[in-house]
Amino acid sequence: MREFLKSQSVAFEPEAIEMMVQAFDIAWATIEQTVFLDGPDEAKTILRNRVAQNILSSATDGERDPNRMAQFAVRYLARGGE
């Protein structure tokens, strides 16, 4: 998540960054437990970036609860990214 944020043109307070990192870790752990992630590393990187982007969007909209951000990201992917 930190590397993803470095590639974006947005700035957040350190506390918000920590919340996004927590949210990403929660979301990714959920995904790893529920989705069979066998395939090329490139596909996993794309999926990780989608999760990170969704969390970034939630944070940009003002969300600061890591659990809610993680839930939103997982639900977004479960709906096919729509």
C-alpha cells in the first residue's frame, strides 16, 4: 500500500496513511482466505492495485475506519469492480 501511495499524486497525514495500510492488510488477508490466488504475479499485482485504489478512494471521500475501508474494498471486488 505504501508503494502504491508513493505512485499517486495525493497527500495524506501520517495517521491516515497508517489507517490505509491497516485497511489494505485487512482486505488482502480476507481476499487470500476466500479467493484462490493461483496465477501469474502480474495478476496478483493488478488485484492488489485495485484493492489499494479502492481504499485510497474511500480515504479521499473521508473514511478513516480501516475495517470499513477494507470491507468496502472487498465488496467492490466481489461485485466485479463495478
